[in-house]
Amino acid sequence: MEIIMPKMGESVNEGTIIKWHKKVGDSVKQDEIIFEISTDKVDTEIPSPAEGFLKEIRVKEGETVEVGTVVAIIDDGSSSGKSFESETKVEEKVIEEKPVVEQKVVEKSNSTVGLVEIEMPKMGESVMEGTIIKWYKKVGEKINKDETIFEISTDKVDTEIPSPVEGTLAEILIGEQETVSVGTIVAKISTGSGSVVSTKKESVSEKKVETIQPVSMHDNFAKAELVERERMKGEGTGFYSPLVLSIAEKENVNFDELKKISGTGLQGRVTKKDILSYIEKGGKQKATAKPVEEKKERTAAPTQSFIPSEVKTVSYGSGIERIPMDNIRQKIMDHMVASRDTSVHVMSMIEVDMNRIHNFIQEKKLEFQQNHGVKLTYMSFIAQACVKAINAYPLINSTLDGKSILQKSFVNLGIAVAIEPTGLIVPNIKGAEQLNLIGIAKAINDLAYRSRNKKLTPDDISGGTFSVTNYGVFGTVFGTPIINQPEVAILGVGAVIKKPVVISIDGSDSIAIRPVLALTLSHDHRLIDGMLGGMFIKHLKESLENFDADNL
């Protein structure tokens, strides 16, 4: 069976082999990791599609090939591993030299009966890594089945991970704030049917490494680490993950500099966050601008000046604190900047007389809650009006794909939810066009509850077609929301306040006090012109002001 370089996204056309986890002649189980790749989008581990023996490796570590290129061949097991070995001696010699430091974590003892390995879960098709935010259990503590043991953060969602079994937490392999690939073993639980053993065995063959010439920057790091192992005792584990080594290679951070970085991961390991922090604070410039005389660099090496990431809050003079962003805040920041730089934002604002809806809510809110178990709020009516307006002007419900327009026939309505203390997430009501007012009210209540209790799934926050953000709950009257990419419009909902308005009764104008709502539509002028934006928001106004209580 031919194993090809997989396509990791529509715009990804090539990939680089970072590491082979198997060598020629090794047996391979179905779904077992055989190699790791890096693209311009993501680093990820590739599982085997079938069980058998690794017969041939055609692309070496460090080599970049196009998507679809055959990188290896797996035999179905009809031949012996020895025959594979004799056929491909050259490839095996290179692969034998894989960074053996990785074995400290992944090599298993023969006495692992009763141990259950806990992996970094896959939280969506496009999610390739996750960050451990918090461990709820310590080594040695008992765990019940389905009890939360740790919390993770991905670029899609933050969620709590329950234990699949009952037992005792035997080992934590990945520390808090450390980012690892999906499928990485993060902990081990003893079920009580066997003894708890450490799997951190040192089985390094110095002779093997000395006789093999490194073939890539990645391998240079691995070899240098083995040579320095004795010198580095007491200075952390000396383990560098493939992701850290990949970043170091791309940013020209040599091994000497890598060794000086203070790791904040488990047992002092250097994490992705550590090396990126080092690069941002000048490490990159120091690595790329080497002085002519190396002796001067060694004798005048400056003291490390960056701030270790384990320091949560650092004082910066009188009255100033330096507070690192959490993962959600960083994602929001990146997303907002990307939206600003992608869409041509134009805003339209309109005021809506909410008198009919206001009176209906006051009259029916207790009955509605008793019958349906949720509160009746303005947001339910506004969300329903959005669906009606989208049906009337479906171009609003589109995305741009290069020079093509992808118009959706379904409505996945995003509802922005504020999360304590400073977070924001936009889960979607899937198939909102199929729901009535009662169904929309229940869906909004469910999304809000699951958002604030970390119960969302990646599917809840992906595939949105139009979003609504309600800043009016904080008393804000008017705002200019940022479009939630890749959508082309977002509705901002202000507070409902009582205002004097001019109304016509039997042809005569008079002034009355009415509950008034300000709606703001931010739309992408690349696709949505002012005329369409104006007609859409006008349709919203008319739907809300002409609400019919007999047609829920």
C-alpha cells in the first residue's frame, strides 16, 4: 500500500517530513502514528491506514515534497521484516538516527498492565493541537469515571476532558500551558489491575548516533542534545518536542540558544510558548546576526533578558502590571485583526419601535417560562427577524472564496456570548431557518448555558453564516461590531431604552414614549453594497415593528 503526503487544507500544496516514528521493517498497526509532517498551516502526526510492515521509506526527514507524493510503502504482512531490511539499507540507516530523545516520553515499559493512556483529544477536523490549561487532579489522586481531569484550549473551543475510566492518576506527561499535537499522550491512569510504573526509560544508544551523519537541521538538534546530555543534568529534562525543534529551525535559533531558554513545561521542558516568547523578545535577531568572532560572543554573552512565561504577573514600575494573555484572548485578538484586514467594513444603523414586542413579553413572560422552561427575551424576536430578512436577501448569507461567492441555502445563526472574565465566543444555531420563535428561544438559552460552562463542541462554533452580537445587555445603546470571518455581515443589538417618538394616529402626528432599539449592521463592502445593506436592515425593522402575536 502506498502512503502519500496528505493534503492538510485547500491552499496547502506541499509538506515536510519532520520525523519518522517507524523504521523500515517495523510492524505497524492501523491508526498507529508512522510519521509527522509540517506544512505552512499546521504540524500534525499521520496515522497508518492499514496494518502491516513498513517496507520502504521514500522521503527522508527534513525533505519537502508535493501533496500526493508517495512517501512510504506498507506491506500487508505477507513478507518478513528482514526482507524489507535488506532491500532498503540506505533508508534504514537514516531513519535509525531519529531523535532518540523522544523515546524518553513515548517508549513503554513491558510492565504497563493496568495503565490507561490519556491522549490529547481531537476537537474538530481542522484542530491539530491543544494546550493544557489546567490539571484538576494531581499524581496519586483517585479519579472516578467521567470526572474532569484536565482542561484544554484549542483555536476552536475550550473544554473540560473527563476520565474514560476509574482509577488513580499515575503520571502527568504534559504540564499546564504546554501545547502538543492531537494524539499525544498527556497522562496515564492506573485502573488498579496492575502496578504503576514509570515509562520514562532512558534507552539511548550513543554508538548508533555517533556512526550516523545528521541529514537535516532537525537531526542536528537531536544529535547535539545527546552529546550535551551529561552537561545539562540539573537544567531541565533536555527534551525538545518536534514542534519546538521545527520552530527553532524556521527561526534560525541554534541549539546553544535553545538550551538557554528557561522552560515552563513539565519538568522544565521548553514549550511552544517559551520559544515564541524568546523569539519575540530578540532571540531571532541574535540568532540571525552572528558576530564575526565567536569568542567575543562567548566572553561577552549578555544575561538572559526575556521574562519567563511562568511569571503570571510582573511589576513594571509604579502602578503598571504586565499580564500575559490567556489562550482565548490571543485567539480573539488574532481573529479581530484578521477580520479588520480582510473585510471592508461599512456600518448602517436604524432605530426600531419595540412597543408591540415589549408589551407581548410583559404579558406572556411568566406563561412562556412555565410552558417552555426558558425566558422570553428581545433576542429571540431579533434572531427570528434576522432569519426572515436573510430569506428575503440571501446574499447576506454568503461567504467569499477568492473571486467566487458561496451563497448558503441554510442559516447557521451565530449568537455572540460573553464569557467571564474577558472572553467572547460565537456558537451557532444550526438550521435556524427551520425553527419557530419557541425553538429559537430554547436554542439561544442552550448555547448561552453551554458556552459559560465549557460544554460546547467544535461543531457548535463552526460553519456560521450570519452573526448577532448583543452589547445592549450591558446598557450600550450603539456599537460598530467586527464581522465574524468568513461571514460578510454581523448585526449589533443595542439596549432597548424609552424615548419620545413621533407616531401617526388617524393621520395626526403626536409624541409618545416608546421602547426604542438601535440596530447596527456591519457588512463587507466587497460583496454587500449600501443598497443591499439598507434593504436588509429595513426588513428587520419592519418585521420587529409589525410583530404578529398570532403567528409565532
